[in-house]
Amino acid sequence: FVEKNPFAMVPCIDDDGFVLYESRAICRYLATTYAKADAPLIPRDAIPNALFEEAASVEQNSFEPLAAVIAFEKVVSPVLGGQTNETVLADQIAKLDA
């Protein structure tokens, strides 16, 4: 698997010999490659595309880091035998609500 993804993690796709990893890159590739001409999945015009990229950046840089901690505290930690740290959880939720 390391030959397809140097980090040995998922997601990773092999599209007829073109190997790509990282979920956001995969999504953009699939949206560009397989969208119908009359129904693009990513806007082509400058302003709508800029707004799409802005939203994608907010998701990656502002939402995902907080959501990842929440998911860890609520799901991963208990599965691994730990307990949810309610203080950390409340802090992350408050940041999302801000």
C-alpha cells in the first residue's frame, strides 16, 4: 500500500493507473474528471469558483480541526477504552458555535 500512498493511509484511489491520495485532492479530481459538461460539480466561472474555494478552505482550516477533536473524544477514545474528556469536548463545541 505504501507504493500508492507514502503515508500508508486511506483514502487512496487508482484510476486506470493514475494514483492519488488525500481526500480533498481525490474529490476535486473526481469532480473535474467525471462531471457532466452541462453540470459541473465545481464551478468554472471565477467568482463562483472563488466562493467554492473559500468554503473549502474554511472547512479544511476552521471546521475540520475542531470536528476531528470532537470525533476523537466522542467516538475514538471510548472505542480505545478511554473516556470522553468533557472539558475538551465542550471547548471544541463552543469554538464551533462561535
